[in-house]
Amino acid sequence: MFSTVSRADMAPLSVDSSYMFGDWGGLRSQLKDDGVDFQVNYTMESASNLAGGYKTSTTARYTDQWAFGTTLDLEKLLNWDDTQFQFTVTSRNGHDLTEHINDPRTGGLSSVEEVYGRGQTWRLTQFWMNKGFFDRLIEVKAGRVTVGEDFDSFQSNFENLAFGSGQPGNWRGDRWFNWPVSQWGGRVKLNFTPEVFLQVGFYNQTASNYDTGNGFRLDTSPTLGNMVPVELGWKPVFGPEKLPGNYRMGVYYSSVNGDKYSSYRNGSYNDDAHAYGGYLLLQQQLTAMDGDNQRGLSMTVQGVMNDRRTSKTDNYQAMTFVWKGPFAARSQDEIGMGAARIHVNSNYGRMQHRINEENGESNYHSPTYLPIQHGSEYNYEIYYNARLTNWFSLRPNLQYVASPGAVSEVKNAFIGGLSANVNF
């Protein structure tokens, strides 16, 4: 039974409640104790190009995502030892400013609104079961899953796509499907210790999963192949303040054939190959404030390497710093800043050059000219996340995109953004 104070704290629209609609008179907490946990979340992101970009006139765009989820503790509900079930449906809507920043003939690399994309549609994003064996020495997860929820996974509040988790899926999105696109698959995780683990995944590759309107299509046709990621992870804590770390190193292989860019001749590709790559995630909280490890400075370093045969972007690096609880009076706020580099495979640029030669094009301003993507695009962001209530956060940010799309003729872009997150 909740006390009067607890009921007031968990009332609808209460600053201290975890949910905008409150605790339903204690029913929500009771259901969670019994093994049924509900999640309803809304995320919105808006952005405006203040200067630069391909279309230099000031333009603003708004996009959002709804997520409706239920977690079932089947040990409590059905007496199935160490078993959980997750069901999540998502809906994405709106438009992306990124297409105004980049040359439309080539498109961009990163996105200034990370919640946009993967089809603006309703999707069955999670429908899986996770089972632990031998006191959680082994975990097996299977169903409709997203790769990034398990591999190269961490939490991020940046609005630019280049600073979130699951980065291999951002630069090989045709092989590694991130949220909200799900596929049949799963992973087996071996927990050597509470800190050290090894996991192997297996994911069906069905390109039609991307299509708008196919969010609830559950068959595997046409199956093009499978992707297998392998990841070694270490999640230590350091010192008397127990500063957490998240260290991951992984590789992936996809059996799906892809065009080899170096084989392009006379209007077609003459060879194909399978895709592979690797990634590194180094994340560590560096300091605590007044002995509280919920406040302090954290650093994240990321890197991705993709094969140069079939991948448009062959390498990526990023570094971010996040300062949680910067002020004693605002202990749940945070400040973040980051920088990222996304490099275009030189074989891809040479392929674009050959297409222009075949079409007799050399003038960038010609409508049929294919802009050459060469070198790297650089993304920078700084934000302030204001935790206004326990259920509502607001994040203004500034972004700078240098060499958008790695096309030298496009002007560097200065972006103003605003995102918000609401838990209902």
C-alpha cells in the first residue's frame, strides 16, 4: 500500500512521477511488481539550418517517434525461471532536415535528426523472449529483434546520428538493421563473469523489412542471406566511487552479396562480394561529484571499419563527452559535446567519377552530374539536456556539419536543434 506522500509523488503531471499520467493510483507499480511493465514514450526532434548547406535558405523540419511497449517477467507470471518477453510497436512520422543540408543527387552520410528514417511507418520493433540458463551463465534471446539493442549498445541523448549506439548499422544499414527495423533472429550470450561476456548473433537479411507499410510483415521472403555479429564485452566499475565502464569489441559478417564498387565498368558492376566489418566502443565515466557516481564526466570513443569492396563508408570515428549533474541544483541535467568523422570509400568515389565520364559530365552544376563524394564528412554537436520533470526532458543543441555528404562543393552547415522526450 502506498503512503499519502508516495501517491502524491506519483500523481498525474507530478514533477516527481516517472510517468506523465502517474501511477494509475498505484496500479502500475503493482502490475510491475507482479511482472507486467508498460512503456509509452514519445520522442520529437526539430532542426533548422541557420547557415550553409546545399539549400542555404533557412529551413526547419520536425520528426518524431512513438513507442508502445510491454515487458513481461515470465518467472513471476508463469513460473518460468529467468525468462522475459518484450513486445514493442513504434511509429515514426515527420520530415528530416538532412535532405536540405546535402546535395540531393548523392544524399548525405549522417543525419541531424537521428530519430528520422528507416521508413516513416508503424512497425513491430520487438517481439522476443530471453531465457537465462545455469544461473544466467548463458542467455538465449530469439524472436523479432533489432541488432543494436544487444550489439554496440549504450544510451545516448545526442540528436545527430553519428553519436548514438549501433554505429555499424548507420554505415552499413543495408546489412545491420538498427531500431526500429526488426528481423527474425537472436543471440546467445555467455557471461564469463558479471563483468565479462561474449555474445554471438544470427539475423535474417530481408531487405523488404525496410519498406514503408511492411512493419508487420513477419515472413522471411525474399531472404537474401544472414548476418552474424560476434562481440566481446567488459563492463567494469573502478574505484571506491564505482565508476562504470562499457567496453565492446566486435566483428560482423553478412552472406548477402553486394556490388564491388571497384568492378564498375561501362554502366554495370562486374563482380560482387559478401560484406564484413568491425567496431570498437570504449565508454568510461571519469569522475564523480561529491561521491555521487550518478553525476560526473563520462567519455565515449567509437570506431567502425567496413570492407572496402562493398561499403560506401569504409571507416568512422567519434568521441563524445557527457557531464551529468553539472550543477548541484540541477543534478539530473547534463551537457554533451561530440565530434565525428565519416569517411567515404575511395572506390565509391572512383565509381562516381566513371559514371560522369560515361555520361560526358564534368560540370557540377549540371542536373545530370553525379557529385563526387571524396574524403570525409565531419559532424559536431553540443547540447544541454534539461530534466524538467522525471517524465519530461528538453534538449536544445547546436550542430555543425563540415563537408556535408563528403561533397566539397556543398557549404558547411550550422544547425540549431531541439529535442524532447516524454514518458507517459
